[in-house]
Amino acid sequence: MAKIIYREEMAQGTIILNEIEAPRISRKAKPGQFVILQANETGERIPLTMADTNPEKGTITIIYMVVGKSTAIFKDLQVGDSYYALIGPLGAPTHVEKVGKVICVGGGTGIAVLHPIARALKEAGNEVTTILGSRSYDLLIMEEKMRNASDQFHICTDDGSKGHHGFVTDVLRQVLEKDDIAMVVAIGPIPMMKFCSLITKEKGVKTLVSLNPIMVDGTGMCGCCRVTVGKETKFACVDGPEFDAHKVDFDELAKRLASYLDDEKTSMDAHKNCKI
Amino acid sequence: MADKKQKKEKVPRARMPEQDPDVRRRNFIEVPLGLTPEMAITEAKRCLQCKKPACVAGCPVSVDIPGFITLITENNFSAAANKLWERNALPAVCGRVCPQEEQCEGLCILGKKGQPVAIGYLERFAADYERQNGIGDIPVVEDKTGKKVAVIGSGPSGLTVAGDLLLKGHEVTIFEAFHKPGGVLVYGIPEFRLPKEIVASEVATLEKMGAKIECNTVVGASITIDELFEEGYDAAYIGVGAGLPRFMNLPGENFIGIYSANEYLTRTNLMKGYLFPKYDTPIARGKNVVVLGAGNVAMDSARTAMRLGAKSVKVVYRRSRDEMPARDEELHHAEEEKIEFVLLTNPTQFFGDEDGRLTGMECLKMELGEPDASGRRRPIPIEGSEYKIDCDLVVVSVGSNANPLLTNSTPNLNLNKWGNIVADTVTGKTSKKGVWAGGDIVTGAATVILAMGAGRAAANSMHDYLTIGW
């Protein structure tokens, strides 16, 4: 169980794709849901939203960015290796229905999270405009898959190496002004979600974001992942991970994500020394 | 007889050898060190062997207490352990965490004039002796019935149900959401109160008896109860615990450094944060720690904070010492370890810095008024008594609600208005055919042994169902 059957390095080895054997989860999972992975007995529990599922094959796909010790250990796992623990599907699925024209905005590994949602929205009969952003074109992931899930498709790069030279928010504003948009889904780094949300709020367009706070159990038991939504405390693991963007306190989320910055450095330094 | 009784009273109750408070408050090694065989035999001989033993009546799982104590007096410790197993699948755990003073020992005749027999110490002694010196005997399992049972949750009540039904020859699979079995025994109760090696050993015994354990399976998310029945299970027991932490809903409660007791203890115990960075999960090491609440979980949190290097640990509680719900032994241990009780005090808000990190809290002093619904005197705020406590870590330990993850995914399962499962108080039967429930998900947060008692009752009823019918 939890054996890696396919592995791919993306964005110059900074982002890794794993297709993992998980028959039960693959049959149950819906767009927007996540799993928790642990590489070994001493490892941390890391929540990752699924990028794809294949119930026939009995597999799920996760895509993660290598950012610290835990993901560095994940990166060491090769085809044939297994995760020590894989739990899911967790969280509330995306509410998918036909609403008309929707915009899907993705950045970084948020694109992986966005993929099944965009596909489901298109399958439900919505007209999907996708806007993807990355610092540079060679760091952009899942371009083809996202293109296939979209009716209109835009790329934005900070350095102008492809598509619009600038941020996703520029294109978002243009599309909102041109079309009558029923809903926006924005998934990516916190600043991206925050600024997309500010624009759509101004335009009065309903917007969903998928949040990635630190978690432990992922089943509502610990409250580590609490986020403030509309002045109420919610647990992202069971009440989310998707929320109404206009009500989310992004600044608090960003601060809470930095809870263990010093410990993460200690952990990573010890890991590097150990490898040398 | 009267003469014999007098003599027994004169032998003082055994004193449990313990690690010195000044040493143990900085380590995670178990606090009580256990009785020696000589001490155990001397203590066992204090038992009057009453014809109608009140102690047994006080035990939620009706352990044959005089029976196992006699075997200890006869120097037959393995047989004593086997006697415990007849009624209790987890004697090494119960010997440590049961509130004996309210149960068996609370009813011991010797306690009327002097000190009751130290039944908990003796139970622990026999179970530990067998684990360390035994030849790996396992309880005898009856012939296979061919019936399959799903036990959901591997905490104390689930393990009890599993043990009882295995003994009766049923096939049992235990489903656990975490990566290790034991539930609250593993994630909640700290190492220094219940070494995890003991839980692992008790679980291993069940596996030797034939239990299958499926970790990393969140019933309700990974698979539903109805799907378990489709997969061929004949009955299911729900023992998933309370598992939804309560917060106080005060301003600033999401500052970094404010944990639920569940998170604080899970990071420390299950994820072994106290061994960071050898284990990868970090846990904040507060200098000035405040624990809100005064139950057993609050004491576990406070004593954990001390062991993680705190300069000061305060337990802040809105009522007085008399109302603190933790066991006397836990309060005593906490005080010995220099944990300060700040009573008749209630938090009103938390303060943080620009990075969102906790720097302190504001409290209000309280006084006691008339008794409330719980029979305890109601705390009333004293106006204008606000003051500030500097702290960099707060553990909120004010109880748990029912976690809806499983119950929401299970049709035809009746819940009460708090979301707890409605189960028959005698049999543990729920409104859904073939499904029983017990422990905290039914009663709200309670004790290990009550959960085990509920498990025992449900197992009997499930056996009747599997052999006779609903």
C-alpha cells in the first residue's frame, strides 16, 4: 500500500509528482479533497491536496514543492518505494455545479490542486477560463492538463518568459471586466489568493480559495489548522480546505504558517549535515 | 476474624516508589517506578478476601480482584496476570490510569478505618511482571464462529471490545485513523504516565489472539460503515472518542503559541515532538506556560510543558481547588513538580506581537456563588479585577465535543443535540442495526476505564447478536 508507481520531477526538480497506489482513496476522493502523507516512522504528517485520481488503476496523484526536511525526504522516495502512512480522502469536496462562466486562477503547486476542480467545473457544463502564473515559464507545471480542462487559457510569468509579462491579477482583472463571471476559484501562494480575492471582492464575484495551513491529524481532532473566516474560527481540515475567499483572514494564515520557521531550519540543517 | 482484620490494618499500605520530583519534572521517564515482588506480596496480604467483595462491584469491568490478589500472595504472578486478563484486556494500562480511589479502592473495607488495599499498584505489578518475565502466554481463544466484526477506533473501549470478541471466537478487525494503534493511550496520555511500549505490548497481545489492525483508515472518510457491512462485516462497534477540541472563543485565540490540549499532546506523544529534531514534528517549548482547565488532560499538558523546559507553568482555573476535576494523584504530582495553580481566575483575551506570536493574556478574578447545574458553586467574575499574565504558550484544555466526521457519514445513527451517539446505556446498541457504540463518543469526555466498561457491555451484547440475533 501507498507504493509509488510513477514519479516525475517538474520545474527543474523543485516540484515532484508521485502517482501512488491507494485503491480505497482513489474510489472515494472528490475534487478539492486532500490526503496526509508520512514518509517514515519519525516523519511529520504532511497534508497535500490530490492533483488527480484514477479509480480504475486504484491510484492517486500528488504534486508537492520541495521546501523543507519532510518534502526533501519525500523527494528521496523512488518508484517502488512506499510512504509509511497515507490517509484520506480528507476535507470537504468542492461544491461543483453549473453556474455559467468561471475563472480558475492557479500559481505554483496550487495549479495541481486546481486541476481536478477545473476539470470537474468544465464537465459540469461551465465555461472555464484558466489563468496560470509562475515566476518563470520553466517553473510552470501541468500546462497541457490545465489547457485541456479549459475553454480559454492564459499564462502569466513574472519575468515575461511566456504569456503575459506580469501577475495573474492583471489578466484576472481584464477577464472580469470583459465577461460576466459567475465564480472565481483561486489556488496558489497566499499573496496570490489574497490579491485575487481583493479584486473579485471589488467586483462582487463569488470566489473560492483552497487553504493549506499546518495540520497534524487532518480529521478535526487538534485544531492546529484553524483559520479565521468571517470572524469565525474554522478548522481547514474538516470545514475546508475551501472557503469563501472574501471572508478569509489571509494575514493570520500567513503568520500561522510561519509558526515553526526556526524549527524547520533546525530540522533541515540537521538533515543536510546528516546527508553529508 | 476481627483479630485478623485488626492485624491487617496495622500493616501500612505500600508506598509506590517514584522518581524524585526535581529530577522527573525534566524527563519523560515514567514517574511511579512500580512495586518490587516483596512489596507486592506484603501489600497483597493486606487484602481481607471479603466474601462479598465491594471492590469488584466498584470495577466497571468486574475484575476478580480478590482472586488475582490471592495469586500474588502465592508468588504466582503470571497466574495473577492471567486472572486479570479474564476480565480486562489492558491491565497494565488500567493499573496506571484508572481512578481507583473512586472505584475499587474507594469501596475497600480497609479504607473505612485506614488505607485501602493498593489494588491499582498490584494490578500494575502483575501485568508488568508478566510482560517483562512471562513466556508470552496469550488468553485462550474459543473456536471460530465465522462472524466478522469491525471495531472503529483503537482506544480503550475499542481494544476492550476487540479483546472480548476475539476470546469468543469472532474475527475482529480494528480500524484506526492514526498511524499507530492505541487512540488516546498513544496520542493523549503522556509517556511519563503511560509508557507507549506498554500500549504496544497490549495491542500485540490482541494481534497474537488474531486481531487485524488497519491503521491510517478514517472510517467515515476512507470507508463508511455501510461499506464495511457490504464488505462482509456482521457487526460494528464505534469507539472513536470525543475528538473535537473546545476553544474558549476569546479575542486573540489564534495567536501562535496557543494550542488545544489535543494538539499539544498529540505533537508531543504520538509524533514524539519531545524528541525533535530526531523526530520531525516540532513542538513549541514555552518558557512561561499557562494551561487553561483543571482536568486530567490539563495536568498532563502542564506536566508535559514542565518537561519541555518551561521556567514556569501555571494552571489557570475559574473555580477553586475543591472543584478541580483531575484525580488527586494527578494534582499532587503536578504540585510536586512545581506547577502553580492559579485558582478563581478566568482568561478574557490574549495578546500577541506583530508576527502573531502570543505574548500574554488578560484574566479576571472570580468568586464562588450558588451551586450550578453540575452541583458545583458557580464562578462569578469580580468586576474590575482584570490583570495580565505574561506567557508565550497557552494550552486550552477545557474539554472536547463529539467529532462529526464519522457520525455525519452514517445514516440512521441517532445523535443527541451535542452530536454524541445515542446508545442503550446497558447494551451500547445504537439506532442502526448491527452497530454498537461506547466511550467518549457516547458519553462525552470521560475516563479510560469507563470507556472500557462500555466496551465490555457492548461486546456481550454483540456476542448475543452474532450468535442469537438483534
